[in-house]
Amino acid sequence: MRLSAYLKTGTMIAGLAVTAAAAQPAWAQSESSGTDPEASAVADIVVTGSRIRRPNVEASTPVNVVDAQEIENIGVTNLIDAMARQPQVGLGASASSTTNTVAGQGLATLNLRNLGASRTLVLVNGRRHVAGSSGTSAVDVNTISKTTIARVDTVTGGSSAVYGADAVAGVVNFITKQDFEGVAAQAQYGSADGPNTYYGSVAIGRNFNDGRTNVMAAATYDKTEGLYRHERDYAMSGLAYIPNPNKKSPDDGLPSFIMARDVYTNITNDSFTPVIVTPIGGNAAYSLTFTPDGKLVPFDRGQVVVDGNGRPQKVSIGGDGFKFSEDALRTPVERYGGELQMRHQFQPSGDFITELNLFAEGKYFHTEATSQRENGTFAGDVEGTATGNAYRIQADNPFLPSDLRAMLTAAGVTKFDITRNDRDFGIRTYESVYDTTRFVAGVDGAFSNGWRFEAYANYGQTKSEFTNFDRLQKEFYQSIDAYLDPVSNTIVCRDDAARAAGCKPLNLFGAGVASQEAIDYSYIHTVRNDITRQWNAVASVNGELFSYPSLFSGTSLPVAFAAGVEWRKEYARSVPDKRSQDALIFQNAQQITDGRYESKEIFGEINLPLLADVPFVQYLDLTAAYRYQDYTTTGGDSSYGVGLEWTVDRNIRFRGNYAKAVRSPNINELFGGGSEGYSQIEDPCDATRLNLGNAASNRKANCAALGLSPDFVQSTATRPVVSQGNPDLNPEEGETLTLGVVLTPSFLPGLAVTIDHYDIKMSDVIASLGWRNIINNCVDSPNLSNPFCTSVSRGADGNITKVLNQVLNVAEYTNSGWDVTASYRTDLAKLGLPDYGSLSFNAAAGFLEDLTYDPVPGDASVRDEQAGELPNPKRRMNFRVTWDYDRVSLSYANQYLSSMVRSNQDPAGAYEPYKAPSWLTHDIRAEYRFDKFSVFAGVNNFTNEEPPQTPFTWTGTSLNTGFNASVYNNLGRYAYIGVNARF
């Protein structure tokens, strides 16, 4: 990084530390013990990021800690919304996110450093947890009960040497309460001007056998109602980029696209009635529609958008176009479950084992989620077949109103085409049901020589069922081709075979006029059943090898060591129903995924003190870890890490860590059976995009080589995108270097500041590039002889007909930045103020320097620099101040996201505006504590800040939400009230 950039970043860091005097809310780093200089004697513990027990909570790898009280202070009812506040957690990890796909509703997965959920390892009490998403390693963290959590440790940086594969970006370890006794219960209700949230939990714990046995049982219920576009004005703004009508040439200095409001499709009616595509009797295309009761009326297209060459687009400003008002912004989720923990301490009488404990955990969670999306806009290229994007209607269709029939007869038209949104037949829904079970049993204890041991077995299973309301393509087109049977004088399906199969004629000419039996013939609920199973067994020992005297001081330096073996088996199977496999429906063609793998691993870790109690060195130690893993799919590989920690004195400590982490491909990446979806492709060779991208000269030359003219206009029809696995994948590797400092100044007791710089480089990245990257990289590369063009098919007219989106080892990722935290707590009396309790200040910030994706390493023409573009802000901060006095607690918190641009690859001035402004929200909370219970209330985003209005990236269509719901909280003001009880 350039010196000026270091100085700029350093200034911001200093400003944060001084003005906030603050830090991680209880994102308190592991150094938070330094806030209490009296607390120096603590028991040996295991810090996440190491298997070695130490007499302090210090580690060379940064460990962020969120405790149970901080989770409660945030006011959310699920863990994912609490974790999403950490700057290290990628944006999009929120219950506000929705997934309008066949599967995946209601899942809450963590994504550290925005490197993907597959590169974040989630543990519970240091042990693996079965995935919530079939065929992946992504854990649904909302199946971890909030009521049993004691704290959450987050280790950023490669940790595969300690914990195994998937820890490329880091580890999130959920630590549950141990030896809990009594009853703890919580109930909470919240509302956000529409969607409500409900939460209830109870935990019961008891000690038996003179405290040697502890049993804890917990139950949780959680419900979040859905949020839909029509419930938020800002989501109905019709915000979109449109071609600049004044743009006449690439070099005129004007933006290619400008922002407009009230932009809607101008070829489909918002009242669900047909729009006639075919010009008839002097009426232009798209000029006639129908009332809900079937009367022919003019269709108001609004102000049709045109590009700089005067070519009309399929969108307009204003008019009667379809507005997608029922799309889900927030997925409704209902969840319940229970957990059981047991621990029993034996009393060994032998001389070999001095401590022996039996532990067990069991859980079951049931989750139901339903999202929805408006039905497709059937408009575009008319092919007159069952795969066309408009409906072809015969002039003798008996459902036609008489005035239209007369018009067709006068014009000599025997068939015509219409567009229609079919919401009145049933909105497209995505229902997901998950059942997660997990069991752990094991022993731990100590040998007579002081060494400790642990051995356990872990089994987990997630069963999922996904139901999708969809259309049978052949049956639908049969049912809309109706005629009047001259024999029976009844309206029937024209095709004899279809009639014999039960076809019922479907009336399209009106809203809500179709018969239910016709809808039932053409529409079905498809079903996909998934199952994921995980088996895991681990045995390990740790203890002191020997000790030796430090140079110059003679202080005893204990050398600690940990080692173990691990076995793991993963299995996943996903089975779509037969109609989905045979591509008989509108939504997707999906194939069966069935795969498994096993791994056998050995690991070791050593902590080697180097020096202690000499001038400028209170303590200096070295930590090293190594793991070898052998997979049945990808063979053998190794991970390692080395860390150095230098404590100068009680005021300052330096730390550094280097790690090489490995991730083997998961089951979906290896054995994914393939699925076919449809997307509204943005062809880079279209005249409106020919001069965009970061290699416009390559794009123009390659598009010409494809035989496309500079004024080529792409079809607006949706095109199939086929995604599938790749059994020939290799593991991907990540290298992480972290350097940091911890400040606990003695002149200001209670203050702790941490500053860490991280640098991550990943190679052989396993990725599905996505249709946009594939088609753009194809023509932005120096020539057409590249791996991307082999995945793009074009028809004789030059239009893209299909994109193959296969998983490949093709890319590199680089990611670097700064993490800063600070915390300060003091009694008001110590500040010379009246003795009215204490104040605590907490803040955390993330400064992103670089996030670069290289799909073809070494080829700068296709490099994607993502830092500062949606959804990767260069600065993220949160802050909380809390006043505690006697039974009262009051707090204020805020969250900040810096401004973000649409894309760093766009040429300067290509889009106007190109930037989403910064975003700041404010929260307040109050609590009053009685003897055995407390009541609390709060308001998140109490100023009701709306998300920045940024056009959706599908340029030129009405498929926009007016903001990025995966980045910004889309609820608005959220108020909650609740009660905690403890007996």
C-alpha cells in the first residue's frame, strides 16, 4: 500500500480510537481482560483458534468475542442479525435477506470477509456442526439456540491447521453455557410497521450428585413475518437505470445510463390482463389490453424509454406496466426447537487418570420459510412454441370478447400474440422446510502427569423439503389453445390427445376469470427433497512437554503441545421430482445430486515461549500448527500456521500470524447434478453496453469477430443458464498474514484498543462465475480463445441462447484491510462526577483496502476490483454507549456503512449516479431489573432511515427493488419489548 494510503488509514484509526475511546461492543477482543487490571489470575482455558489450554486469554490470532448480553442488547430475536453487526461478517448475512429461488429460504449462514459461506467454518463448543444447506458446509446458525449461548468467538484468518477444512476465511465458534443451574426464560415481541417478530425461550438447568452432574434443557420458538414490496414506498419507486437518450456517440462525454423513477415494463399489464403484441386494425403493438372483466381498452405504455439512437426499449416511465408489488423483501420464517446438554464428572480412583468427564449434547430444530416472487413477464421474442416468451392465440378462441373478434376478422388476422402476468392463477411461491438434528457424545479429562485429553463423536442430519408453485409448460400451452366444439357446443382444448389427458380450457382474457379446474391442469407444486448427513470423530491430547529458564531472567517457560486425529464423512443427496428433472415446468430443470466423501486427518500444535521478564519483553512466544488431511475425492494436502506474540508490558502487545489454509470442494461443487434456470441476460455486445467494461477495445473487437454489428440490439427474452458441478476440481488454498497491536494503557484503566491488518490471498479458487462474468469475460479478454467463450452459445441471429455456469478452479482472490476495536468502561465517580453508576463505550470498525477477484490470474483485462462497490463498503463501523445505574440500563448504538459504487469496472461517467451514499442508523434500548426478572424495550433505526435508492443492476428492466436488500436493513423503524426471568 502507498504511504499516503497508510497515513489516511492511520488517521481514521486514530480518530476512531480517540473520539470513541471505544471498541467492540462485546465484540470485545480476547484482550478485553485487559480492561480490568485487577483480573490477572484466571483458570486455564482454551481460546478459539488454538487447542492449547493457556493461563490467559491471549492469542497471536485476533479473536472477537460477542457475549450473551451484547446479543440481547441488539434487540434481535435470532443470532444471524446479531452476528451481522460485526465488520468482519459479509453483508447479506441477515434475516432481512430473501432468496427467490427454489431452495434456500430461511437459511442464515455466515460469510467472513465476503469470501463466501463455504469458506467460513462454524463450530459449536469447538466441534463441527452439520450444514443447513444440502451439499455444502454452510451451517444455519439460527438452529443454534440463542438462549443457551454464553459467547461467540470469531477468529479471522486461515485456521485450517487447527480445525480442518473450510476455515479459509476464519472460524465462528458458538460457546454454550456450562454448569447452568436454575431457570432462564425470555419473551419478546417486535414490530416494524407491518411485519412482526415473536420470540420465546426457556432454559432449565440442574446440578446433581453433589455438583458432579449437570443437565440443561432448552426450548425456543421464533417467528418472523414477511415483508413485501408494496409495504414499503421506497421499494415501489420503480427506480432503474435507463439508456441516456442524449447519448449519441461513445466519446461525447455523456453517461451511457441515467437514473429514472417510475420505470416499469411497458409490455405487460399490472392488472394481470393480456396486452396484445400483434398490430391489429391500425392499432400499434402493445396498445390494447383488457379490463379485469374482459373488455378491450387502450393500454397506456407511458413514456417509452429510447436509447441515444432512438430505439425504443421494453420499459417506460409511468404507464400501466407491471410493478412486481408482491415480491418478498423479507422472508417469513417460523422456527422451533430444543436442546439438551449433559455433563457428568466421574471420580477415578486410579493413578493414571485423575479427572474423567462424560459429556453429551442433543438438539432438534424445525424451520419453515416461505418466500414469493411475481410470475415472469411473458414478453419478448415470439416463437409460437411452448418455449416462447409470449402467448400465441388463435382468432377462433371462444374466450375472446366480441369486439376483439370483430377486429381480427376485419383485419384478416387468424392468430395473434399477447403478453400476460399470471398472478391471478397463483403467485410463484418458494416453501422450505428444514429438520435439523445433532448429537455429540464424548469424554474429556486429565492424566496424572497433568496432560489433558478429549475424544468425541458427532452426528448431524438436515432433512429439507422444497415446494415450488410452478407451471407445466406443455399442459399450459395446450389449455390456452381453446376452441368451440361444434358437436357439444362447449369450449374445449383443441388438441385431441390433451383433451383425453384431462386438458381444461384456460381463459386468459380478464383477471380472475379462469376456472379452477383449468388452473389445476396447468399448474402444480413441484417438490425437491434433500438430505445432508455428517459423521465426525476427534481424539486429542494437550499438555506441557517441558519447561526451561528464560535467558537473562530465569523465568520458567513452559512448552505446550497439542495433537490429535480426526475422521469425517459427509453425505448429501438432492432429489427433484420427475417433472423438474424432465424440464416439464417453467421454473427450472434440475437433476439429482448424490455424493459423499471421507477425510482422515492428523494435526499438531506447539506453543514455544522464547523470552520473559526482561527489559521491553514481558513475554515473547511462538505458536505453530500443522494438519495433514487425506480426502477420498481430492487426495492428500496440508495446512499450517505460525504465530508470534510479543508482550512489551501491561500497556502494549504485538501479534502476528501467518497461515496457509486449504478447502476441498464440497459435494455440490463436485457432484452437483445440474440445474437450468432462466435469466434476463445483459449481452455485452448490445449497442448500449459495447463501450462499457474495463476492456472496451477488446469487447468491440471480439463482438465484431462474432459477426455482430456495432448497433446490435439483443433480444430481451430470458435465456437458460445451466449450473452444474465438476468432479475434477482440486482444493483451493488461502494464505493469510495478520499483524496487530493491542493497547491497554495503564494511564487510562479500562481502555483497550486493538488494531490488526490482514492480507489474504486465495488461489485455485473454486467458483461458479455466474452468467454475467462469463459472457463479459468472454468478450473482454484479448481474444475469443478463452475458457469463458466455450460456455456461451449463440444462435444464428447472434443472440445468446444458453450459458453454462460450471464450477471451476480458475480464479484468485485477494483481500486486505484493517480491523479496529476499542472498549472503555469507567465509573462516573472516577471522572469526578456524582456516583450515578458507570459508562461503557464500545466500537468496532473495518477498513477494506482491497478485494480483487481475478477470474484469469495475470489477465488485468478481466480483473474485478470489488472494494468499495456493492456490497463491499470500504468502511464499516458500529458504536454503543451504555449507562448502568443500580437497576437501570440505557444504551445508544449506531451502524455506519460508507458510500458504495455500482461497479469499479464501469468506465468513468458510464452511469449517473454511480454511487450509493453512506448510511447511518441509530438504536436505543432501556432495561429495568427487578429481583428475579427484568423488562426491556428498544427501537432499532429509531430515526427510520430508508435504504439508499440504488437502481437494480438489471439495466433497462422493471425488475428492480430500488435498493439492495441484502446490504441495507429493509425493515425501517423496528420497536420491541420483552421480559427476562431468572430463577
